[in-house]
Amino acid sequence: MASSLLAEGRVRDVAHMIEPLVQAPLDQQADADALDTGVVRLHALWAQLLCSARLQPDAARRHLPDADADLSAHPPRVQAEVALWRGWTDVLRGTTNDVLARGLAHLDRADRHFEALAHRPGRCWVHLGQAQAYFALDEYDLMRHALGEAQALGRPHIDRLAQCWLHDMYAPALRFQGQYAEAEAHATALKSIAHQLNHTRWVGHAQAQEAALAYDTGAPPEVIIERATTAETRLQGATNCRPYPLLAAYHAHIGALLRAARWDEAHACIADALTAMQGYALGEAHLHSLYVRLALRRGTIERARTQLDEVMERAERLPHGLQRSHLALMRAEVARRAGDTDTAQTWRERAHQNARETGHRGNQVRALLAQTQGAAEAGDIVRAQAHLRDAEAFAGYRSVLPMAARWSASEAALAVAQAEQSGDAQAARHAAEQYAQAHTAYRLSGDALRVAQMALHAATIMPEADRLPALRPMLADANATMARCERPDQANQLHALLNDWPAYDPTDTTSWGTLLSTALAEAPPEHASVTAACTTLLQAHPQVDGVRIQYRPRHAQAQCMVADQGTLSGASVTALHYPAPSDARLTLTYAADGPLPDVTEALRPYLPMLLMALDRAPTPSSPSTTPTGARFPDAFVAESAPMQALKQRIEQIGASHSPVLVTGAPGVGKTMVARAVHAVSERRTGPLHVVERTSIQPRDWAAHLFGHVHSGTYTPGVLDKAEGGSVLLKAVHRLPQAVHEQLLRMLNTDCVFPVGSDTCRSVDIRLLATTPSDATTRPADAMPAALAHRLGIITLRVPPLRERRADIPVLVQRVLDEQRTPQTPLVTITQHALDALLAYDWPGNVRQLRNEVERAYQSVRSEPAPQITVDALAAPLREARTQHSNGTSHPYDTLLNDDTVALSAVLAQTEKAAIEHVLRAHDGHISASAQALGISRQGLYKKMKRLDIDADAAVSSS
């Protein structure tokens, strides 16, 4: 009953029922097998309430058996629940990477139990806990995947509290993906459930997400501040509030004040937020970074540099280290303002790499546009164009005001560089038009300083022949804004421009709108973003009668806005034509009731956004699982279902930056799997350094990895040499204890201390490691638990060869191909010999198989048709075949019974047997079988047709 009530969100009722029964905590009772199962389960239920509803992980820990307690005497369900909520306590307390890693290890253990029990609600909570951990680790792709797994379990298996957690985490995950409409839908759903449960904290979370979404999409500052203030008030009054939603509300509030150029209020708000976030290290570091943004806005570069150094010191102690993309972008901007272009470029590249690895698409766009602008300022037009092309993969962001402004400003910087190199007035005119687009986008989002800066840039680059008198009021307004924003240097530039600008004629209807045209791509007018922009414009201005896109020959373009009178369907109309440098123009028609200049001025702020929607705005396609240009090594064989699943998992973590621990029995191919992880990762263009334990003396390990300083000379270590790539540590459990401690420190801070030096050196590498499956259970091979958990955030288990027999024929063929030399005949293997290989259990795994095939190959006679026969195999393999032939249970009994059959036919028979086996296991369900095999439903149908497989017949034969 208590579990059902808790699933309905009736927390108070459950608390009244069981709190009197759980007064004595269990954390001191190490002898867990002496505890009654009912008592343990009751305390686990109480721990669930404390974690999921009250957010009290420390209190929950005291109601769970000690982590070292032996629970094997209890039912699997109890073991699963204890592991689940132990994982949640670590995840909610996760101030360091090792604590989060330990939590993920507990959750993984719980997931195995729940999967065996087919307990879907338990698995839902496991995936939600994983998502929370990945969020804290800046692993947004993995976070979205975990949330998708939870959601895929279906509504009946997601209780009310779980729904709150799901919606609350999906909102930021989708915001970082640029899916703002979907994020808003989750925030709305969260608010609805929270109101039904009368839960103040969850309502506050939803309001915080709404404020963050308003800030991301460029709502007016007043709207953002109102929403953020409401969320702050509610969350500060709630008990045991999660810190991130409050931080998100403050971030939106402070960001809106910065856009409105209300510096003093922003400074005071940061101070208030620091008080509210006291004790939340990540929040404090993030808020201190907003001091840096404030200093940059004010133009006080030295103060920004000093404050950024303080932020970086704080960041070294955080789980995310120094590589977080927004900090890297900030450091690049400080270096750029200080004139250090090389350092700025280095940090922009690091920001882009980190954003790719974490899956933060918004930061990927920001980094690419920053790289475009940096390359343009350095005069490297080719590189700037390349970065801008890369940004086109995220073209959907062009319809988001703040990002559209950045985009236009970056394109303007590129056009400026082209104009300076060519002296072409048309390029300068295009640059001015792009700055005008940015000017309008910033104005719509209320960014006062950026509005003034874009006006200054546009006026500076504009050819003198195009200096329209109507722009003088805009420049005067920008001058006043610069003075209010305490930017006297730029105010003086504007003042000088005003002195040279033509006089303003109020009757002149030609205005800034002349510069609002932009390139129209091949996107059709019925595109969703265009339709939405037209609808918004029509709703905002009832005078507009229609919006049309007209195509005409390129030579008929005009260079300015044209107004004309005419009739449309018998009605008198006025049309405004906005030409563009393509075969299209935008035409707005409206009834000629009012004076033309008034309507023109009213519509002008909306037109650039409409044109931006038309300008190459396809919906961003989902990123491919495997990064473009990545491929698995040829040695990676994945014919079997377990290896197909492992391959899919490697593709999922391709964009991750977390370390990877590859486990498995000796000889299974752990190094090959680790190489595959690097080959399909975002770091595949960087180096991969493989470190063998046997090649280094124990006393030299630290210097070999971390470098050393002798007589003032620094000698780099492997980690330095692998900058931007990966390092693979084979048999990591066998490293010296001192090296284990330094590795853990490096993983938690992203920096190393060379031997003989007290100076920390920042490193940008991904650590891969291998260890036997039982390394943590053997005392002689044990490494510190904190390091094991930290490395095991992402663990890949390589199955033994006996679990992947479908791979054996392919592996044999690869060895034979490798052994063959030029001008030698092809060596084949007989069916009986291959049957023996399939029947053997291979305790030495792939390594043993390779050695056996190589040994047998050497015994083959040079005949016209040389073959490996059963007689060429070792005695244990011949015996295994004999034993197998007398049994009836092996899944490959019907295969390999004709010595004359070619290996390709054997592979087909093996594949057919494997598919039929999976179909029987899933009662003939095609979708479930395709998922188990790691292929698409259509792909499975094609294989069944090619191999003449009947699903019903396969099931009936079981």
C-alpha cells in the first residue's frame, strides 16, 4: 500500500504510515544478513521517499545497509531496491566525480537485478538516477539517452514522482539540444503535475525552467525578470530545494539585467544569488563567472581577467574541471579583448571540442560562431568560411533571437574581412546589412549594449555613398546607450561618426529598412519556420493583409525597399518589397488606410526575423550516432548479438568526454575495443597513446605519465603528448598506488602535477583503461574504490568468446587472411575443423583462437587446395568436437557438417542459426528481435528473406 501511495505522489500519507516504524537507522548494522527482509525493504522504501520527494540523501543513507554489507541472503528485489537508492543518495550528493561514479555503479547493479526481475518501475528510477548523474557530469547526450530509456518504459510504469523528475530533467536536456518547444512542453507538464500534487518545490522548478527558456529564446528582459523573480521567491521558500533550478532562475535574471545594461542591479543580484547558493560549489563558481561577464560588458578587461582566474581556481575543484565550454569561451573572449589572438583561438577550439563531447548543441554553435569571428578578425577567410559552414549543421538556431544575432554578427565579421582584403564596396555593403540584422535581433531581445555596438559596426563599415540621413537618429540613440553603459571609447567613435553623417530629413521615408535584406536560400515559402514567422507578424499587425514570397530573375533586383500602390483582388493595397540577393523577394501587402511611413516603422523590427526564417532555416536533423568520418577498426568483429550491442554502446558514447573502463577476461580483445572507442569518438583526429605496464619500471611510472622537472627543465609525459586525444592504460589495476592517487586527482581536476614540480598543468585528454572483469574482487589486483568508480562511469564489458560464437567464423577468416603472403595459395578450413572451433569453450578467448589458427596454419601442406582439417587442431579441440557431437543442446548442432562447403556458406548458416535463436527467445516478435540483434526492423526482414527464415517456423521448432 505504501509503495502505491508513494507512486501516486501522496508523500504525506506515506510518511505518516511508516515514519514511526523506521526511527532506528540501518547504517551502523553491517551484519545485514541478520536483518529481517521486511525491515530492510521498509527502510529502503523510506530511503526512496527521502531521496525522491524530500531530497534528503544524507538522511536516506542512514536507512540503508552499509555499502559493504552482504545482502546475498535477501531476495533479489530487496538487493535491487537497496542498490537503487544507494545510487540515488550518491548521485544527489555528487559534489565530486568519484561520488557520482560510485552512484552510477550502484545504479548499474540495481539495473541488472531489476532487468532479471522484469521490474519496469524499478528500471525507470534507475534511468532517472543515471540521467541525474550524467547531468552533473556534463554528459548531456548520455543524459538524454537515459531519459529516453525511462520514457520508453511507458506511462503505466512511471509514477507521479517519477514523472516530475522526468519532466524536470528533460527541460534543460532539451534546452541544451536547442529543442525549445519540446523543453517548454515538459516545463508545462511539470507545472501541471505539481499543481495537482500541491507541491511548491516542483512548481518552482517549472517556473525556473520557464525563465531559463525565456532567456534562451530572447524574450524581453522585463518578461524574463518577472518569471525569474517568481521562481526565486517560490524556491527560496521551499524546503530541501535542489540547487540547479534556483541557479537557472538566477542565471536568467542576471542575464536579463546584463542585456538591459542595468549593471548595478546585476552586481547586486549576483551577490544575492551567491548567498542563496552558499555551499553549492558548482553554483558559486558559475555565479562568479557572471561577474566576469559583467566586467566584459563594462569593458574592464583587467578586472575580468582577475575574476576569471578566481573562477578557474574554483573550477579546478569541481567535477567538470577546466574544460567546460562556457568557461573556455569566456577565457577566449578575455584573451581576445587583451589582444592575445593565439590564446583566444586555443580556448575557442577547446570550447568547441568540449561542447561536442558533452552534447551541448547550443555551446557548439556559440563556439563555431566565435571561431568564425576570430578567424575573420585574423584575416583567415578560408578558415572562417569553414567554421561558418560547420555551423550550418545547426541552422535551426537561426530562428532563435540571441543566436540569430550572433550568427549575423559572425557573418558580418567575415564580410568585413573580405571587404578589407578586396576593397569591394559590395562586400562592405553586405557587412553593413549583416550588422543591421544583428542590430534588429539584439533590439528585439532587449540587449541594449549589443544594439549600440552593432549600430557602430554597421556605420563604420558602411560605404560613404550608402550613408543614409535617416540613420542619424539611430546612431544618436546608440551614442546615448554607450554613454549609459559606461563605454566612453565606443561613445567617442559614434560621436565622431555623427559629426560626419548627413543631416536627417524627417520627411525622407528611406530608412534603416534598406539594410534589412538578407540572402534567401532555396527554402520553400511553406517551410514551418517561415509560416510561424508570417503568422507572428500578421497577429502583431492587423494592418497587414498578406505576406508573399515572389520569385523573379536575378537581374531584376532592386537595391532598396520599394513602395507602390496597386490593387489585389479588387482591394486597394500598398505593397512593400524587400529584395534579396537571390531569385526571391518578400512582399508585404496591406490596406492603404494609414500613411505609409507609420506602417513601415511599425513593421520594421519584425522583418529581419522573417527574412532570417527564410534564410537557410531547415529543421536540424538528429545527429548521427557515429560521428561523421568515424569508422570502427577492421579488427572489430561484431557478427554476434552481444558484440552488436557493444558496438551500439560504443557509438552512443562517441561524443562523451568521460573516461571509459573496458573489462573482460584475458584475451577477449579489450585493447581492440578501447581502440574502437577512440576511433569513433570526437577525439579520433587526435593521438592515441597506448601504455603497457610491462614496458615501464614501477619507479618510473609517475614521470612517464605526468612528466617531470629536473634542473628547471620540463620533460613532458604521455598525458602531455596525447593532448587533444586519448590515453589507453592497459591493466590499470596493476599500476603503483601512488600513480592511482595521481590519476584520480587528474580525473577530478583535469590537471596534473609533474614529478618534481608543485605547478599544476592543465591537460585535455580522455582516459581509457582496461582491467580484468574480476580485478576488483581479487585483493592482489584491487585499486582504490574511488578510482574504480571514477573510471567506471562508462564501463564496457567485452563478452567472452563462448558467448559470441557467431563471431568465430569471421575471426578465423581474418586470421587466415593475415597469415597469407603474396603468391601463396588460399588456405581454407574444413567444416569439421570449424565445427570443432565452434564447439570449444575457449578459456583463452580470442587470443587463444588466434594462436590456435596460426599454429594450425603452419601445419598446412602446400597443396593446390591447402586446408586446415580437424587433424591439424590441438587435442582439446578435437575432444570438444567429439563430446559435442554426442550431445544435443548446442545451438550450432545443425551447422558445419560438410567439409566441402565454403566459409561464406558457413557464415550464412551461422547467421541463420543466430537469428532463429533470437526469434525463438522473443516469441517471433520482429521489433524486439531486431533490437536484440542491434539492427533495424527493415534490416532484419531483409536478412530473413535472404536466409529463408520463417519466424513462425522458428518459434514452433523451439
